[in-house]
Amino acid sequence: MRNITFPQGDTVPVLGQGTWMMGEKPERRRDEIAALRLGVSLGMTLVDTAEMYGEGATESLVGEALDGLRDEVFLVSKVYPHNASQRGVVAACERSLKRLRTDRIDLYLLHWRGDVPLEDTIAGFETLIDAGKIRQWGVSNFDVDDMDELFDAPGGTACATDQVLFNLSRRGPEYDLMPWLATNRLPMMAYSPIEQGRLPTNGVLSEIARKRHVEPLQIALAWVLSRPGVIAIPKAGSEAHVRANRAALDIELSDEELNLLDHHFEAPSRKRPLEMI
């Protein structure tokens, strides 16, 4: 397992586990819990969730899945913007901790920009750090101008990461956000790294996958994992899907393959607004 280090010193795997839309269907609960536990055993020990996911149902599932495994996991959750006032973020974190069945969150993110001044949110995060409720904080869905504003705010340079939408079909961050993060030594977390399975699996992805005897979406995930400074957090609701994701980490794409992918999924040549789903 390759690792990446946050500015505060924590080292995490470049391949973690997302949980968006998990915990919402009772008939899938057993498989989803088994998938998360298997992922941890395979070294995918970064687990990402949010209070928004299933309005808390996903955090509850994660808490159950990590029973007995908490000390092996780097746990990430996110706060709604409307809960991100100085007092509100503390209360929201307490609710998340209860659902997650833990006494601390390793990385707590502001889910996206809202109306609350950034300095208020930062003050709330600092209160939580002082209380030992979170170990570090970051943001999600912040573009370059948002990051500039954040770093200008008191305490803003303590930010650990920016989690954004990034995959072969959503390469906008490569133009300016990824260079900005690299300059400031912040890793980028890539959510929906295979576009929730909606990437076209014919054409070049299929061609490369066929030659390697793997699946097209494994090639797409391997491409994200090949980007320097990037942590990918694909969701997997079954053990088979977890194993497929883990196997993608072992795919080292050749220069020829990377050039083919660049030709069919072009890198941005100009600024694009940051995308969200």
C-alpha cells in the first residue's frame, strides 16, 4: 500500500474507502459492513463519511462496521455548511461522534462553502481540536479562490486537505487547484474517482483493460491513483468490489497507456469551475 502524508504528519493510504449512499437500504447492510471491514484488512484504512450521507444513517453504519477496528482506521467525516458556525460545528461533531461510536474523528471537513464566515468555522474546529474531539480539519469542494480566502483567514493555514470531485471525466482541478495544493503541500482527496461507475467502459478503457485482463473501471481508478498527491476514496458495497478496488492499486500504467487516456480524456487547457455531484 502506498501512503501519503498530511501536513500535520499523519500518514494514510492513497486508496481509502468512501461511503456515500451506504447504510440507506437495510437489505444491503450486512454486505456493506463486511465490505468496509474487508477494506480495512486489505490496508484501505482511511474511511470517509459525512453527516449528510443518509442524514446520519451512513455514519451509524460506519460506526457499526468499525467495531473493534477503530484504532486501525483513519476516520474522516464532514459537517454540513449550515451546521458550521462556531457553536454549530461543535454540536454537529458531537452528534457524528455518537453515531460513529467513537471519541474522536481524525479529519473533520467542511462539506462545502456556505453562508457562515470561514473564521467562525475555523474557530469551531479549533475548539474541537482543543477538546480532543477531532485531530485535524480540512475542507471539501473548495476551488482556488475559496482556498485563497481560507488561507487568509485567521488559522486557515491549518487546513489539512481539500476533498473534490476528480476522475478521468472531471479533470478540471488539474488546471489550477492541484498545483495550488501541491505548492501548499496539501494532499487532494478525490471523491467519485470512477464517476460512481458511470465512466464509459468501451473505447480506450476497455482496450487497456482487455490487454491487462482487468476491468475498465479498475484502469480508471488506477489512473487517479497515479496522480501525485492524490488520495482516492471509491465506495464499494460488496467484498468483490472492495477486492477490485484494491487490485487497481497494483496496476502501474505505462507511458503509452497514460498518453492514450490523455488523448481520449483531455486535460483542461483553461480554467473550469469546480464541479460537484
